[in-house]
Amino acid sequence: DPKGEAQRFLRICTFIVGLYIAIWVFGFHVALPLAMFFYLFVYGRVGWIVSTAVSLFFLALIVGIYDTVLHVNWHEPLILRIWPGLSILKLN
């Protein structure tokens, strides 16, 4: 089905571009769990409770493994440059 394939391709590309922009603007700690929630809720048709639980687990994985154990340096999100008052939310 060429029309269905084109729609899926456009949906995948849009999701990737949206994720890239969200990471640039809001950072990994916000964008990746929200993207996980959105993907599960919209595309996976999973309930909001399970989507939220998986997203929070994914956030715990990011903070617990990458921040605490591996000490990964994250970029400074654009939102922190625009609105410096949010710097209290900065995790590293």
C-alpha cells in the first residue's frame, strides 16, 4: 500500500524531527520521557497509566544510570538560556 507507506514514513520523520527539536529546546531529561509517553499513548494505543509508568521508569533510567553512574555531560537546553529561573531544575 503506497499511500499507507507514505503516511508511516511521514509520521516517523515527523516524530524524529519533533524529538530532535524537543531535546534541543527542553533537554534530554524532559524530551525523552515525554516522547516515550507520546509514542506509547498515541501510536502504541497504551493507556495513560501504563504510558506514564513506563515514561517515569525511563526517566529513572536516565537519571540513575546516565547521570549518577556514568556521569554523562548533557547539553544546556535552550529553555534554560531563555528563562534562567528554571536553572534550579538542572540535574547536573
